[in-house]
Amino acid sequence: MAPPAQGYYKLNIDGAFDNHSHKVGAGRVFRDASGTWVYGFTKQLRHADILQAELLALYHGLLLANACNFRPLQVETDSQVDARGTPADVLAKHGKTTTDIQPNDVLIFENPPTFAYLF
């Protein structure tokens, strides 16, 4: 996962869907031009599939980017995940399984959470 161009922020997004439980989550990570974690988010979603999860991760990420003035912004999503998963993938999976938040809530991480494998 390469950092954004100099002077940019980068938003990495991912969605997670469990075919068995039908639980859905979205995850987002903001990084600055040096690749340093700025914010991370996880959200449980209702009545969604994987495409909707990805799009909702993008939607909520763009809302926050606008509110926090994270500009200029590059956005990246993955269609492939290695065995470790990206930080956004880890947050998306956390969002679909967490009991810490309600479906309308967004859990914000100002620092990388201990459960996320960050590389």
C-alpha cells in the first residue's frame, strides 16, 4: 500500500460480507503523504451486499474527508486482498462482527487499533 502523492491524503476503503451470517461491514483508513495513519473507521451495515458495503465505505469516507478538509484526496479500494488483508479490510471485517457499535454508528480510530495488522 503506497502512500499518496506529496501534499495529498489517501483514503483506503473496503467492504466485508459474510455469506453465512449475512453480516456486512465497511472500513476506511486515512493516511497522510508520509503514509502515517490519520484516522480509521469501521461501520456495521444492514441489508447490504459486498458492492453496497464498498460504496458505503466510500460514501462515509468522502463525507468525513470533506468535514475534516482532507484535501487533495486520493481514493483506493482493493478488489484483491493478500492473506494478511489491508488495514481497511481488517476494519471492514471488524465492522461486520463488532458488537461495540449500533448499525447507525461509526467507530473512529485516531490511532491504529491493536487488532489491525498494519504494514
